[in-house]
Amino acid sequence: MGMKEITEQQWLQQEAASQGKEAVFFFTPLCGTCRIGLRMLEIAEAAGISTPVFLMNINYAPILREKWRVASVPCLVLTEEGKPVQMEYAMQSVDTLYQLLK
């Protein structure tokens, strides 16, 4: 599967067609806790999560940042059918992320 970086425009174009669970991980390049969160997501992915995870630089996502009210980074937004259902700001542990995304 592999996590892939996606632009806001790409997400908005496919949002309506989204089916099932997906997740968007908002980050900024210079954010240290974002790097740690990303590493934990990579480990959770290697452990076999089934939810596709998209990476998005929040600096280039003003529409989603506003629409979904993303307060800070890192932020993992879980979506169902393209709509946000849960937001996680604290990347507590690999196990927590695994449980959310399995």
C-alpha cells in the first residue's frame, strides 16, 4: 500500500469518490513531532494496517485546514467516505496508531 504524499487539490478531486476508511496525516517539514509521528505511522503500516494513509503538508492545504478545523500539526484525520470522523493530535504510541488504522 505505502503512504503517499498528496496535494490538497488531489484530495479534493477524489474526496467525493472516497469509500470506506482513509486517513490524512497533516505535517510541516520542519516539525520535529511530525517526523516522530510519521515514523510511528511507518511502523504501524509495517505491522499491517488496512487504512490507506495520505500525507499532506498543511502549509499547502488552506481549504482543508479551514474546513476540517485542523488546529495544529501533527494531526491525523480519520475519514469515512471522505468526511472527517476523528482527529488525533497526540501521536501517543505505535500501538495507538495501529489500533486506529487497522
